[in-house]
Amino acid sequence: MSYRELMIEIKKGVIHPVYLLYGTEQLLIREVVEALDQAINPGDELNMLRFDCDDTPIQTAVREADTLPFLSDKRLVIVHNATLFTGAKPSRNDHDPDALLRYLENPAPTSTLVLTVYAEKLDERKKLTKAAYKNGKVAGFFPLKEAELREWIQAQCRKHQVLITPDAVSRLLLTCGSNLMFLATELEKLSLYVGANGTIDEDVVNRLASRTLEQDIFVFVDEVVRLRTERALRLMDDLIKNKQAPVYLLFMIARQLRIMLQVKIQIARGLSPQQIASLIGVHPYACKVAGEQAKRFSRPELERLLAELAEIDYKIKTGQLTDRQALEMFLLTMPRKVKATVSG
């Protein structure tokens, strides 16, 4: 079951006696736990208990799950770092997995037991894992695909009572990447800036969104291939001040132009973006971005620019040009070498 499907199910009030939530996306797991808390006993601290397997034996949490709720219909027991479901060695030697197994085979109808483990996979051979699959809901949480990521961003904005334009979503992904923790922080900041019922547009993202160094380079290359020279030159200065070598920036431009050329060739052959991504070894989102960028260039133009960059590389290595001089000249002259109209 996907993150989206699980959240829809919880909002409809379909609650299972046991949840085993695993995977690398901790923020998504945390959001599901919070949704369960709101669905079962919002604000009822007496019937919501949290444990960590690094600090507490699992049998203690099991006893609490077996205890009747106090003045309520349901008790929520959350157990973090339940590595008993993986092949990893437990951090404590006093866990009683048999007590947990007995509970999983016959969970209390008056409790919901939520077990989380931040691991890429479970040990499917273990009786514990099999029992969780049989009598509960097991869900994995991994990096979201582009459509899911866009939907998640929209959902975060709804939480903050703001709107976000499709262009702003695209720019945010380009600027900040797909790390959910980082995106959540940025969206909170942008939402505070525009205020309740405000709209986050592309200009707000450009002015306020923070970037990692890796994303700065990605944005710089995007400005270059979109022929926005002034912005590209400003970003180039910032990157060089941050100790990025001009020759590396030239390499990254050449790399992106090469991807754009490969995507353009494969699209002409009728391949889908997913097929192209697999063929050339890039992420599907990066492939989609390259496809959009490539629409501005004809195939001969991309080939000529790549040939020019190869010549520039030779001149730098032979001392005919300095790397910064070569980079600046390429950025300033590139727009004149591309048709003003968008190429197909």
C-alpha cells in the first residue's frame, strides 16, 4: 500500500489493529503516525503511549497494547526502531520477540499498535514479519515519484492554508531537490512569507527558497540552457565564491547538453520518458527536465555546442584560455548560437 492510499484509508476511518511502517522516508512515516493519532484519539494523552526499542524492551510496549484504554474506546501504542523485523542485531538483548509474536497473532481489539523501522527492507522469513502481514497493515515508505512528490507539496501547502502554482512547484523541486525534510522546512518558510490564503508563485520561490550547493549547480545549469544569461552569470559568481572551479561548471553544462541531446534523439525514436531514463541512466524527473530544456534547441545546435565545449576544454588544458575566461565567453556567446524560436 502506498503512502497516499494509506492516508486516504486513515482519513476514511479505516483503522487496523497493527501497523508495521518501514522504509527510508522518515517524514512520511511520521506523517502517517500523526494521522493515526488524530484519527484514533486526538489530544488524548492518557491513551497514547510512545516507546523506542533502543530504550525499552518490546514486551513493555506489548503489555501496554494489551491494557484496556482509560475512559476511551481505543488505545494507541507507538513503537519506534522496531528492528526485530529486520536482519539487524537488536540494540538491546532483553527484548522478548515471542511476547510480540503472541500479540501479533491475536492483537487486542481495543488498541492500535504502530511499529516503525527505518530500514530499506524487512526480513520476510521471520515469524514476526509474517504475523504482521497476516493480522495488520504493512507499508513501505521510499522516495516519492514525481507525481506523488507534487501531490505531497500541494498537501503540505493546504496544511499551511496557502496555494502554490504549478510553476512554483517545478521551480521548488529544481531549486531544493526532493529531500522531504528540506522541502517541508522550505514550504513552511514560504507559507509564512505569503501568509494565510496567500499564493506561493515562482518569483517567491526564486527569491526565498534555500538551496544546497548541489542544487545551486543544477539551477545554474538550468539557467544556462534556458539562455537566461544574466541569471547564469550571477549564479556563476556565487558558485565560484563557494570554491566551485569554473572547469567543473563547464563540465556540468556539457553533461546536461549531452543528456538533452540523448533525450531528443530517443524521443524522435518514439521512446517514452521512462524508457529513455532507464536507457541513459538518469532519474525520470531529470530526464523530463532535460526533455523540456531540449525543446529550445535543434539537434545540430546541441551537437555544435558540445563540439565547442570540447574545443574549450582543449584550450584550457593547453593554456590558451583560463577556465573562468572560457566559461564567461561561452555563457555570453551561447544565446547567439541558438535560434530565437523554440526548436522541436
